[in-house]
Amino acid sequence: MSLQVKVFNEIALIDAQQWNALVEDNNPFLRHEFLNALETHHCVGKNGREKFGWLPRHLAIYQNEEMVAAMPLYEKYNSYGEFVFDQSWAEAWQQNGLQYFPKLVSSIPYTPTLGQRFLIKAGTASETIMPLFLDALKDVASQLSVSGFHILFPLDNQLEWLKTQNMLIRHDCQFHWHNKNYQNFDDFLAQFSSRKRKNIIKERQSVAQSGVTLKRLNGHQASAQDWQKMAHFYERTFKEKWGTPTLNYDFFQAIAQQLPDQVLLVLAELDGECIAGSLMFLSDTRLYGRFWGCDKTIKGLHFEACYYQGIEYCIENNLSVFEPGAQGEHKVSRGFVPTLTRSAHYLMQDHFKQSLEQFVEHEKNHVLKYIDEINQHLPYKKQIGKSP
């Protein structure tokens, strides 16, 4: 079959219906609407190069006029918003008079969630498409004079193929919640050891007794004022803890309008005032926790708004997995289990091949040991939460 690879500097130039037809599980972050909102509202793109460092270089493969495969891809001038930390690699390049940036990254900006990186039409031969993508990545990398390309948080089946292609594989750990066909939150808590169960009950009671009320809203229900509050909470949290906020009210409002059934906004009110909020997204089978912020600190409110409300929502709506975001051992005592995440990395020049191979092997052993240790201390009575 005759296939043609095209590179797009704006996702708006790609047909939304054809792109979305390639997205599995209705993953919100891979949908055309989400990626386009990032670009349209200057969260990524040319207007944000110096500030955020994400320039769209999306790949699409066509058979005649039909798009049969695609890849979200960005030219990066820093490592901001990737959640796979390579600052030591950049320093090694710099110390040896080499340029690590720019680089290419296939990922969702500011979003450390598992998902397709090779979007392939059902029925299309992946054994043909995958090598074509790899060749295209090498061609684009050469044209842009980048140091290499990095495929972050791909699905396991795609990662396993990448392992066969002479790529460095990095390992990390997140904490995910798995639905064991729970009937309600009490059914979930019944699987805990007595002490851990009492701790969660106490946390939830503390929030209830504080006078705080919580409401869950989707994109249809949330008002412009609600999104203004969430944008405020998001900006405040980033300025206080992590530096530069990259998203904005216009982005949140656009997502609410374009993907209304795939957003879950949890707002907390006290004495008639909205004091905190968390924002989550959902696919057909998963819930993704993304952002949190507050104007007033209430004991236990962060856990309630970010975790317990999400777990209840998953149970009520038969979602199988809750990914609450990167890092955070405090999630373990609340029912989240260590989950291996991986990424694939290809450097155009083998300047430090042996050192990098040793680095990733050491990192892998450390992560696997860490996961094993955490699995020995899960809160469940019979370790039922242990990930496969």
C-alpha cells in the first residue's frame, strides 16, 4: 500500500474527525479538541517557545486521502512539563560542549498519563506503520538538528516494540487505583486492614464536620464562574509550588465546552464561598486526576477532593482505573498501588552510549526494588490492590 508521512506545525491543520477516529478508549488527552485547545490558547506553540518550550510537530500517515495513523509530537527547548526527568542528561551534553536541546518528544504536554503514542487505525498493519513512524522521527530529527527523540508514557504493547528498536528504556513508578468491582465506597474500605480503614473514615469525617460541602460538575453543569475559580486555584498552586502555570481560564473553558462529558470538576464550598477545587478527566474506562488548588486549608480536604471523590466516581460509573497523577507515596495508604511506567529514548549520536545504558539499568533496578518494597506495605488485608 502507498503511504505518505506528513508533519504538521498546527493540529488545527489535521482533520479532527480522522484524528479522533484513531484514539483508543476515548482518551481525553489524545483527542483533537484537547490538543488543539492547548495550541489555540497559547499553552504550547510558537507564542510559548521561550516560556514553555513545546512546539507542535505532529506526524500523520495517509493512505491516499485517509489518515491511517498519527503521533502527537513536539519540538522541545527544555524539559518542562514532561515528568520524565532528563536534566542530568542535558548537563552532560552541556559540560561536553554539545547541545541537548532542541529534542523531540511524543507525549501530552504537562500530562504524565499512559496512552497511545502511535495512533493507528484499527485493521491497519502495525508492523508496517510502526517502522514508518520510526523512520519519520529520525528524518524530522535530522531536519531540525535535534539531539534525539523521546516517547513518554506509551502503552505497554507499544513500549515492548520500541524495546526491540535499539532505544533506551527508562522506568518510573506512579500510584494507580484499581476497581475490583466494588459496589460502593464502603465495599472498597472493607478490603482495608482495620487501622488503615479507620484512618480514611476519620479523614472523611473531619472534612464533613468542618462544614465543607463538595459538588461534582461536568462540562455541561459547570459555569463560567466555576472555571474562573478552578483557573485561579490552578494558577495559585503552580506559583506557590512549581513555578510557571501553563494553562489558563480560556483553555479550561474550551475543554468544558468541547469535551463536556470528559471533565469532572470537584468544588469545595465553605460558608457559601468556593475555597478549593480539583479537576479530573475521564476516558471510557479510566479517571485521571490532574489539578488541585485551594484558598483555605482544611484538614483532609486535599485527600477528599482529589482522591476519595474520584474513587467514589469510579465505583459509581464503573471505571476500572484511577490515575491521580505523578508521584506521591501518601496515595498508598489511601488505596493506590505502585504501577510501573516506562518511556523510550533515542539519541541521534552515541556520545555517552555506555554511560546512558548503565544509567537506565541502574534506574530500572532501583524502581523495581522500590515497587517491590511498597507492595509489601499496601493497606489491603490480602494485598488485593497489588498491580499486575
